[in-house]
Amino acid sequence: MEIIHSIRPLLAILVSLAAAILILFFGKHRNIREFWTLAAGVVKFGLVLSLLPMVLDGKAPVTEILTLADGVSLKLRVDPLGLFFALIASSLWIITSIYSIGYMRGLNEHAQTRYYFSFALCLSATIGVALSANILTFFIFYEMLTLATYPLVIHKETPEALRAGRKYLAYTLTAGVFLLAALVATYSFAGTLEFTPGGILAGTADKPTLRLLFVVFMIGIGVKAGIMPLHSWLPTAMIAPTPVSALLHAVAVVKSGVFGCLRMLWFVFGTGLLSDLGVWIWLAGFAAFTIIVGSMVALTQDNLKKRLAFSTISQLSYIVLGGALLSESAMIGSTMHLVNHAFMKITLFFCAGAIYVNAHKTKISELNGIGRRMPYTMAAFTVGAMGMAGLPPVAGFISKWYLCIGALQAEEMLFLVVLLASSVLNAAYFFPIVFRAFFRKPEPGAGEDGLPSGEASLFMVVPLCISAVVSIALFFAPNVPLHFLELAKTVVQQVLQGGQV
Amino acid sequence: MIHEQESIVIKTVARLLVPFIQLFALYVIMHGHSSPGGGFQGGVILAASFILLSIAYGLDEVKRRFSIKALTVLTSAGVFLYAGTGVLCLLLGENFLDYGVLPVVEPRGMGMLAIEIGVGITVMAAMVSIFHDLLDFE
Amino acid sequence: MEFLSGHANYFVYIMLMMIGLYGMMAKKNLVKKLVGMNIFQWSLILFFVSIGAKEGGTIPIVEGAHGHGAEIVIQASHYVNPLPHVLMLTAIVVGVGTTGVALAVLLNLYKKYKTLDEDEIIGKL
Amino acid sequence: MDHSQLPILVVLIPMLVSFVIPLVGIWNKKLPFYMATAAMAASLLAALGIMNQVLQQGPISYRLGGWAPPWGIEYYIDHLNAFIMTLVCFISVFICIYSRKSITQERPGKEVHFYCVLLLLFTGLIGMLVTGDMFNIYVFLEISSLSAYALIAIGDEKAHFATFKYIIIGTIGACFYLLGVGYLYMATGSLNIHDLSTLLQPLYGSKVIVVSAIFFIIGLGIKMGLFPLHTWLPGAYTHAPSAVSAYIAPLMSKVAAYVFIRVMFTVFDVSFSFENLPIMEILSWIAAVAIIFGSIVAISQSDIKMMLAYSSISQIGYIVLGVTMGNREGFIGSVLHILNHAFMKGCLFAIVGAIIYRHGTRAIERFGNLHRTMPLTSAAFAVAALSMIGLPPTAGFFSKWYLVLGAISAGKWVFVVVIMISSLLNAVYFFRVVEHVFWKPKSGGTDLPIERNEAPNSMLIPILVLAAGILALGFASHWIIEMVIGQTVPAGIL
């Protein structure tokens, strides 16, 4: 890979930091404040997009900011996997911003300035996570993300929200400490922290130590990725406003977790070392367990957002599973699922938020007949649900297809069964909602007043329709316009080549 | 706490002793640079004479003649005499307290003497004011 | 026995030190604690002075050396080592200062609580 | 004036000014503050000059009175003490500016004496840093301690008792130090640090040396508040006036830690400290216990000053742990932590002082709505708290990074775990405060008034400077290590 020095990766991070300050500054004027949010979103997306041609050419834009320790600097590097994630995050931020405006105004929420401020910080951190060139930089942005998300989680400031916030912090900070220990150990073993396709740890310590290190890494990263049994902060954090949940679950936090997981698996340990150590099977086992159990718990939830949360937990483990299976197709599927799941899940959350703003319903059992009043919203929800279940013509099918092929390639039939079973479970917990919404009459007792007279505001409906359409578009043309599939394939090639060396 | 006492014996003995004590104190201070003794010991002896006075004649009497303000000034002045000598050496281009450069006869001895006097004054004033403060407490 | 007499200064200073320590730890009256602290300090001073002492030694000043040692002071081995003594002068000053501050604090404590008993003061805190 | 006199000036200026202050104070009560600040600023300039000289030419030796060591007192300044001296001067200047309003409000009428004694304390600290003579260190140690006793005694209603406790325990500490000096003197006949380090080489087998090392450790352990000798520390930090806490907490224990490093690594050499004695091993376990103990006790406090005081105990543990690890990374971590912790604790105690100044409370429960009335102070608190927890990119993270690295290089995984647990415990008690400051749900009338009531500028600016320093030090840490701290690592530590 040819390295070129460019300041654009840094700019992409600074844009939303600058926006955060401007937002704080214009806190009293909501139109200006929200203008900055949107403007920063667009500029950031533009910047990330401008990196795409370089990466497709096989170049790697690098920004080295300053040295943090011997041989480790605060360094950004755009490689295909990082760009892949950055594209997802920055594109979804625009949509989420528009949606947030509708949601926050619709509910007349308090402390909106703090909300937009933290939101912008969050996105800076996410892009930082995506573009970091070494584990220390990654860790810095990762912790920044934790902190920036905390005000969002406790936005309501009720005792319950504070409790959720405390739980969130307890989990993520503990994980952070594990990650720190792991990364210091990596540094002292390998002498470098650079993400390298194929890993840096091979041959630096004896096998038991490396296995231990792997466990510590996975505990550190697994909390944000929601791998069971480290997931329990995630449903609790559902107390946050819906756009936050959408962001948390579809884009920033948990995706950073799984993204980090892939980074550690492929760029720190490397495929060769993983199969050498035999630890991949442990991770795959945990992931498979999470997929099944997460889906089953989702079945029992009546709160719509909680159900979505457990669905997230189970879907994220697809990505982890794909990452751990170490076969080419599984890895492609896993990478693709990053983007597919992001768009599908954000659609679902947007729908849940729209229903909440418009009808003040949070329970699934209250949704009878709502599809007749909010047809676009529920149509989008249906698209998302189909995607989750892996049905064509929604993007979820593609990633699941690759994952299944990958499981076959790896000759692990058990995981194939898990994937298929999970699809069935997904269908089982999503389709009843769709069915209720469209085919059941509203409860007679609730009266006609219980349901809204029409759709939520355009600020909300347009974003959710866009994300639903994108979810479908990603099925038909996964390469247009952002070259997601091509990027994913490049990533996997890199990693596998690196692993052989 | 301590007020004028009736005891004529104490008063007379104190009156007789104090000058001798003070003279001895001055001797100890002045000889500090060439024999055992020095500013600190001399200062303490000097202070003892004033303390004896306040025990015999009462604190108020001593305070009238030797006010707190004067003690404060003396405490600082002693230090300045000390540090001033040192700084003078600095200004004359040598290290701090390097008396060799002082423009007097037998500079080492004289420099040391200046310092001993400074120390003596400070110690005396500080001891007396500690004693005053402790006794002044109501 | 020779060991005992040869190291008498050590035993004295350690005993004093222990007495001081005992005073500081066991006494309930704060002034007694302070006295204990002083004994502790003085024991150290004694120790220092004793390590500089020399039987039959004289002061290390050439001109006008007093008394019996005047004719032999040129030889360094006849001096008492003056340095520990000089150091202790400073240590004594420090000790006086500490005692002064401590007494001032005690006066204030007494003014506030009308007692100097540790337990009573803790009870009133 | 040429630069060769800087080592004496850095001590002399504050000392002289501190004696002028009572004189000036007789006719003007306002001037002492400006004089004290000016004196500290002058010392800061001198310290920077020294630093510059040391960086360019290596260690400086200054002979007081022109007597050559080992007879005369020598001021010896190498990278380590130049660095810590600059730090002490820097923090002092800002805390001194900060103290004006605070002390006028808390102890009206005492300003003159306050600044006199504060400068003496400063003189003591700087003196300990510049001097290269063991006994001189003792003298300055006692100067600083005596001034600290006096300053703490003017605190709140419980301050006198806390001060008395501190006097007793502090004096024992100083005596033990002196005893250590005495034994070294007995064995070698020298008091000069560098002279000692050569004279001691053939004597390491002797029991006298071992005993003196133990005395040093006990004495300095008391002075820096190392568990289990810390009992004076919480009361002293808590009940002192807020300006005094903000001055003493970041600096005094750090300078004592410096003396500890000096004694263990310059006077004694590394091979003695680590091989002849099992002491370093024991000390590192003690430090580990201190870290955990301080954090756990801090969690249970409802008084924020008490909480910060216990957190100091655990942070001292970090410093000792790093030093006793016996490798380069750990040592760098310790020295870096001296720097970082001085900034963090100074900032935190200053913030608490500002809160007391405005709202008269230091109970954590009463901090609700603080972010509305004092937004900038709250933000500074958040930064300092994050740094205490050790989250990047604040300064605290980097010292932790080196400490963990040191523990791993030394192969002591237990200490890695200890540092990890401790940073979680830190998170527990700091986020409790942060929660109260920023998000406490309204509950009855105990919250602070909502209207904006920020600390006065003379207090706010030092707080913000220290908070900005915490962030800046984080980014500059590698640079600082390369420039200075890397040079301080004693020979023999790999």
C-alpha cells in the first residue's frame, strides 16, 4: 500500500469537534445550532467520501499528529476497513441529524444543546475509531466515545436514566481498563501498536500468554460489541432518546465495538495466529451463543426498543462470528454486515421513535393497526424486519449469504445451523409486529384517540424512508455508489495475504 | 497571666542579673567566629534576659519598652543582616556567602561576625515574641 | 558488658527515644504528647552529639584554643568532630520552632475546648 | 547578573521577600499578596533559567560560600530536581494568585501572615529541591513542615487538632530522616549526596547502611503520606483553609517523594536499593495496598476534601509503585505522575476552594446544579476527574500507561491488576461527584441556586490554567519525557 500524507482524515474528525463548539456557542438559537449539526454532517461525509478514490487506488492517506510514546504516535491512517466504517458512520450521521431535529422538536425535549453537542463529539470519536492507525489512537477515541455517549444515555436525568448511565459507565470503563491492559501488554510484547493486516503479535510470546491476552482483548472490546454475557448495559441504555438508541445501536457505539473486534482479530492477532492458537473457536462459540440467546430473549420483550436492543445484540454477533470464522466469505459477509445492519437497524429504530413521538406508544402490544395511520413508517419497518430476517430483496440477505457460505468454507456446520436458526427467530420476533400493525384492528377499548391521525413530521419520515430505500438498494447494487462490497473484498484480501506472510 | 509580683527579692535579683546576662550574650555573639559560641547561643541568652525581665516585672512592663512591632522589625532585620551579607558577596561577584571578597580587613572573620550578629538579633527577637505570644494568651 | 559500655550512648538514645515514643502514643494529655515528642527529638540530638564526641578531644579552632589541648590541636586526630554539633544547633532550632508552633496550637485547642485531654477533644469534635 | 547565581536566587528571593512581608504588612495589608506572587514568579523565572542551563550543559553545582564539597553546602541541580523545581514554582505562582480572594474570605485579617508563611513554605520546598546536602534537606524539610503546620492551623474548627496530629507525626518523620542522616554520617563522615554515593560503594554490606536506609524510608514515608504512615494526611488536607489545601496537596508530598527518589537512587545506588534489600519488593506491595486502600476509603467519603485527600494517598501509592518497579518505564511513570498529579490535585483542590468560596459547602450531596452556577469550574472539574481516572487524552492516562508498562516489563502482573482496579475505583468516586455536579435530579431545596455565579476571575483563571495544563500535558507527555524525564532515570535502571 502506498502511503500518502494527507490532512483530510484529521479534518474529518475535527469537523464535528468544531461543530460541537459552535453548537455550544449558539446554544440559544436552535436554528443556527441545528444548521451547524447538519453542515458538519455534510462536510464530514464529503471529506470521508473524498478519501474513497484514494483508497480504491490502493493508497493509504496518513496523518501523523504527535508522538505519544516511543514508537507510538497519535496517527490516523485510512485503510479499506477504516474507510468502510467511516463511510457508514458519516453517512448515517446526516440522516440521524435530520431525524433528531424532528424527534427533539416533536417531543420538546430539554437540554437540546447538550444533546447536539454530545452527538457531535460522539461522531468525532467514531470517525477517530474508524481511522486510527494504531491501537493507542484507537483506544483514545474509543474512550472518548464512551464519555461522549454518557450524557446521551442519561439525557432524561431521571433516577432510572442515571442508573442506566452508571451501568453503562461501569461496563464500558471496566472494558476500557481491560483494553488498556491488553494494549500495554501488546506494546511490551510486540514493540509496536500499528494495525497491520495479518497481525503484529505472531511469535512475540508463548501461546498461553497470547491466549490470555486474547481473552483480555475480547473482554475489553466485547462489552461495546454486546457479546453475551457482557451485553447487559445495552438494553438498559434504551432509556435514552430514540435517535440516541439508533446511534448507539446502529452506528457509533456498538459498531465501534464490533469494528474494534474485527480490528483486533485481523490486524493485531492476524488470521494465521488465531488459527494457530485455536482461540477463534472460543469467540465463535460465544458469538453463536449470543446470536441464539439474544434472539430468544428478544422474543419475550414487549417493549419495542428493548426488542430491538436484543435483536442488535444478536445481529452484532453475526459480525463477530464472521470475523472469527476466518474463511474468506465469512469475513466478507461479516464486513458487509457492518453496513447492512447499520442501515436496517437504524430504520427500525427510526420507526420506533416515530411511533413514540407520534403516538406515544412504546409497547408492541399497543401497536395494533398502527400501519394504517402511519403507512410509510410501517412500510419502512417491514423492510427493516425483512432485512433482519435475511430475506431478499433487502441487504441483510447478502451478508447472511456470505456468512453461510463462509461457515461452509470453514466446515463448521454448527455455525451454519446457528445462522439459519437465527433467521427463523428473527422472523419470529419481527413479523408479528408487522402483522399487528397492518392486519389487526386497533383495540376497541383504546378508542380511535389512541392512534395518531397521520405520519410523524417530515423530519422523521424522510430519514427513515431514505434508510429503508438504501437498505434495499444495497441488495441490488452493493457496490454503487460507495463501493461497499469492493472495499470489503479488499479488506479481506489484505488480511488473508497478511496472514499468510 | 503574669502580673507584677510583690516579691522584692526576685525583682532585685533580676535587675542585678540582667545586665550581666546581656553582656555575656554579647560576648558569646561577638566571639562566635573564633571560638565556641555564636549568634544562636548568644541570641538565646539575650532573649533569656528579656524573659527573665518579664517574669520578674510582668509582661506589660516589658511590652511597653519592647513592643511587638519592634520585635517584628528586629526579626526581619536580623535576617536581612544575614542575607544582606550574602547578597553583598553575590553582588561583588562571588558565590552567596563567600565572604572572601568583602572589602574589609580579615574578610572571612568579619563576614562571619556580621552573620552571627544577624542571627543573634533574629533569634532574640523570635524567642521573645514566642514567649510573649504564649503568655499573652487569655 | 564491654559491648554495653562501649555503646552506652546508643542505649541511652534508644531508651530516650522509646520513652518519647511511649509518651506520644500512650499519654492522653496533649501536652504530655508534646513532651514525649520533645524527648524523642532530644534523644536524637544526644545521639548526634555523642557520635562527634571524642575522649580528650578539643575544639577545632587553631587560634586561641582553650585549656589543656592548646598545644596539640594542630593534629586533626585530636579534634572533636564539630560538624555533628553544628548540625544539632540547627536541629535544636527546628525543635524549638516545632515546639513553639505546637504550643500555639495547643493554646488554641484549650481555648476552644477547655481541656487538653485527647479523648474529650475527639468527643467534642 | 550572570546565570551562575540562579541556584541561590531561586531560594533566596522568596526567603527575603517572606521576611519583608511582615514589615510591609504593618502599613499596607494589600501589598503582601503582590509581593508573594512576584517572588514566586521570580523564582519561576530563575527555575526556568536553571532548567534551560541544565538541559544545555547538564547538571549544575553551586558552592554556597565558596566552600568546596564535601565541607561546604553544595547546591546540585540535575534534570530531576530542575524539572520538579519548575513544576513547584509554576503551581505555586498560580495557587498564590488563586489564594487571594479565598484567604481574604476565609481568614480575614490574616493575609499578611499568610503570605509570609506561604513564602516560607515555598522556600522550604524549593530548598529541598536545590540542595545537594543531606542535612540541608532536613532543614528545609522542617522549614516547609513548620510553615505547613502554621498554615493548616488557621483552617476550620477541626484544624487545630488535625494540625497537632500532623505536628507529632511529622516530627517523628523528620526525626527518622535525621537518624538516617546520622547513621550515614557515622559510616562515611560526609553529608554531601554525591560524595556519599561514592563513599558508600564499599560499605553496602554494612548493617549501619541498611538501618539508615530503613530510617529514611520510614521518615520520608511519613512525610509523603505513604500508607500506613498516612494518618496525618486526610485531616491536614481536609481542615486546612482551601487555599492551603490547594497549595499543600499538590506539592508537599511530591517534594517528599522527590527526596525519596533522591535518597534511594542517588545516595544509595540502584544495586543496593534493589538487590541488597528486599525493601523495594516490600515497598511496592505497600504501595499497591496504598493504592487500593486510598481509593476504597475515598469512595465512602461524603466530604469532597476528605475524598480528595484519600485519593492523594492512593496516588502517592502510584508514585512509589513506579519507582520500586525498578525499570525505566516505571520510573518514568512515577516522575510523570509527580508532574501530572500535582496539576490534577492542585486543580481539584482549587475547584473545591472556589465552590466553598461561592457556596460555602463541601458536601458532595449539595453540589446539585453546580454546572449551572459555575459552568467553567464544573468543566475544569470534569477534566481533572477524567485525568484522575486516567482516561485519554488527559495527562493522567499517560502516567498510568507508563506505570502499567513498567509493571508488565517487570513481569509483575499483580500490579497491573492493582492499577486497573484502582482506576475503576477512581472512576466510581469521581463519577459520583460528576453526577452530582452535572445531573443530579432535583430533590427538594438542597440544590444550589440556579443563577450563574462563577468564581471570581482571580480564582477561575488559575483553575482554568491548571485544567488546560492537564490536557496539554497529555499531548506533550512524550516530548517532556524525551526532553527531561528520560534523563532523570538513574544509571543502573534499565
